[in-house]
Amino acid sequence: MTDIDLLITNGIVLTMDPDHRIIDNGAVTVMGDTITAVAPVARMGHPPAREVIDAAGGIIMPGLINAHTHAAMTLFRGLADDLPLMTWLNEHIFPAEACLDSDRVYAGSLLGCAEMILSGTTCFCDMYLFEDSVARAASAAGMRAVVGEVLYDFPSPNYGPMEKGLDYTRRLIANWHGDPLITIAVEPHSPYLCAPELLVRAADIAGENGVPLVVHLSETSNEVDTIRQRYGVTPVAHLANLGVLAPNLLACHCVVLDESDMSLLAEHDVKVAHNPESNMKLASGIAPIPQLIDRGVCVGLGTDGCSSNNNLDLFAEMDTAAKLHKARSLDPTVMDAETVLGMATIDGARALGLDRQIGSIAVGKKADLIVIDTRKPHLTPMYHPVSHMVYAARGADVSATVVGGRVLMKDRRLLHLDLEKILTDARQIAEEIRKSSS
């Protein structure tokens, strides 16, 4: 009998499959990058394996999926806190981004990858500058990622004028085509920073290449007012009029929506990335996520960037998402734990067009898995594992992270990244940014 490559055993398996199966004393086997068996230990036994992870009675579950972030903005963590969105963006973030280059983005993205791996995120969707560097960092870290160069009407510190941004995006698509971990998306920033022509051309490139289209949409009341003044309609209706709303569109934030907007998103099967902590910190508002879900809209969960969150811990984001909407609606049954855990796993995968590959534990899917150590005071006792993952667990409780069958972190130790060098490089870049802005 051929040894399997990896056995994760002796844990409660939260499959997140369509039947929401929970296997109390279960195990998962992996060959190459693929899950080959999911079953109770009593039935599976102890097959010979090249590597074994003992969950020690903890949780075995799909890796978390960060549906919207800007990984390299770890370099700006805490740079400009407690400011309105436009002040924060125009007076602090855009000037700081002018100091970036491909090497700095690579370093900041590695820092983001280290943070995500250590807190149980196995896949992230990124929008930023110098995205080839983000893709290279994710690949070096062993993470799965959907990445795309942010496109604006004005010149970018990376590619210069807009036309070259479209060319850069086409090259990204060509260069990373077929990569097992990296998917390229087309990513115009927003309706307020992108002319109609740019939005339509971006959507055309995404459609022609069968890749996701990602945009910030209806994040603030100011954005909605601006688009109404320019075009006479809401941002969602504006994209509908341009023919941009489509099943491959991931709309990030969607905070300020009216009934017609929500109906349009549902009608066109647009996916939404919810970023509650960033929206709270920037006082953008509270997205109507329960109403979107009631309409059948697929909603994933994101952290946004570290300059507006200020961390990449999706466990904390789940806790916030669940409680925020209960408080707003005065209904404790809204956004139950199973729904929110789904947003961070299978629905996040669906939002990125990756649900056939990841997001649940099932034979034939990619082995993107995490293990939670529940031998902690704050996780004891445990009556309901799903609720515990949303309301009690934190990123620091993740003891092992696996992507595509490769163990990236075990016993809280990164196996393929030099964490000390990553931290040193980030501190040095931060000091350079501090000096340039003083």
C-alpha cells in the first residue's frame, strides 16, 4: 500500500459541505494537493502517511478565505488612524503609496502572508499596486491568492497612465495563467476613480479571459452622492447601465445600498465582499448584509487592508460580522454562526469563483486546511464547534495551516518563511516611510 502524503487526524472535522457535516472524531487524508478521504477515525483507521498532524481533539476545518484585502498595506498599519475615509485616503495613504516600489510591495505582502498563515487564512483576494510582486510573494509563501492591479483614471506609481495599466493587467493574466495557486483578476478601483470607459474595458478584459472582476462599490454616502451628481444614478445602477454587473463581479463593501441596488446585485448574481471592521473604523456605515443574503446574494468576508482594520485576522472579523448585524437589527438570530463561518469559507470561495476547488472539506477538493487547538481556557468547554469558531476562537488558536497539501505552519511555526527577516524588512521600510513624510 502506498503511503499517503498527509494525514490530519484526531479532530472534529467541520466539513462546510452542502450537508454541513460535522465528524466528531475524524480524519482527512491528502495525496499531492488533493483531499482523498474524509471520515471518522474509527472507519479510516491509521493509514501510513509521510506526515501526520495530530489535531489533539481540536478542530479540523477548511482554511479561511479573505475575500478582500490589500496585503502590502501591512506596511501602513497604524499610519493614519481615526480619520474620515477621503482624508485618510487622499492625505495619507495615496502619498505613502507614492513611496512604494515592487520590492517594498513584495516585502509588505510577505508580511501579510505570514500574518494570514499564522491566523488560518489560506486564500486571499488582493487589490493593490505592483501586483506581480504580490503574486510572487503569495507564491513564495505557498498561499492561494486572487490578485489584480488596481486601475485608476490617474497615473499609477507602478504602470503610469491608465492605458499601460490595462496592458500590465493583460501581462499578469498571461504570465500567471495555469498557476496552481495564483489567479489574476481585473480590478478597477471604483466608479468614482474610474471613468465609464475604463470600467467597461476592464469588464471586457475579465470576460474575455474568464477571470474575476473586482471593484470597490458603494462604500460611503459620499461615493453615492458623487456618482449621483455625475451620472444621475447610484453606483450600482451606474454599473448596471454600463453592463458591468455580472456573476464574475466581486463588489467590495456595498455599504450604502437602496432596495433597487440590492435587487440589481441579486438579479445579476454579483458577489459581495463584506468588510465590517474596516467599515466601522472608517465610519463608512454598516452594509445591509442580512438583506443581501435574504435575496440570495453570495457574500464573502474580508478584512480590507491593515491601514484600516488594523489586522488580517478573519476569526476576529467573523465575530464582528455576527455581532454587528445583531446589534443593528436588534435581532439575536440574524447572522447566525453557521452563516458567518460559511462567509469565511465556502461562500468566500464562491465569491472568488473557486468553490469547486476550495472552501469545504470534500474528496477531490484542494487540501486547504487548518487545525484549531481548542485546549485553551477561552475555548473550554465546547458545546457547539461552529459557534466557537465564530464567537470564541482567534487567529492565534490556529496550530497548523495547509495549502494545496503543503504544510505551511505547524505548532505555531512557519515552515517556509523567514519570519525574522520579514519583520526586519518591514520595520526598515516603515522607518524610510516615516522619514520621507516628516
